[in-house]
Amino acid sequence: MKTPAIVAIVVAATAVASYGGYRYAMHRMMAPQPPAAVSTDRKVLYWYDPMVPQQKFDKPGKSPFMDMQLVPKYADEGGDEGKVTISPRVTQNLGIRTAAATLGSLEPRMEAVGSVGWN
């Protein structure tokens, strides 16, 4: 008679503890993040939202567009408009190979792998 009551209490306590842990984790994930620390040795030109880089702001904070932290644009950063860069890690993972472009003609021969079957 006491065993079913004890089992019910243990199950209820486990359920309450699980729900409390879930709510605590969700609260921690949704808590606002403090703004990124600004290094004082570099001059910040302006702050911008990475999703809307055309809009510039004069101080750090949250973006009104995407609710993201604004990112600083420093004076010593080179202008990267018109450049495409790929990190070395992504290059390695994708197996990207590069070669210098040269002027020449292509061979008219083409090789392909296939199989022939009887219909």
C-alpha cells in the first residue's frame, strides 16, 4: 500500500524537477546578452547591424531591425567591399583547389564515365 504512494511521489518530484530545469535553461537562453566589450586601443568609426550593414549607428546596443547586437567597424579595418573571402577551415573542409588563370585553348577531347546496358 505504501509502495504505490512512494512511486507516485518520486514520479511527481522528478516531473517537477525536470520542468524546473527546463524553465531555468530557457530563462538563461533568453536572457539579454551584455554588449561586447570595446577595445580602447582601436578607434571605432561606427556601429552596424550585420543583417543591415547600410544602416550606421553612433553607439553600441541592439539593432532596431533584427534585435541583434551591433558590431563595431574599426578605422584600421580595410574596406572589404567587393572582396570574397573564404576561411582556411572552410576551404580545407570543402576541398577547394585554386590555380592561376592562364591564357590558352581547351582540348576538344572529353572523357566521361558511363555504362551501356541492353534494352
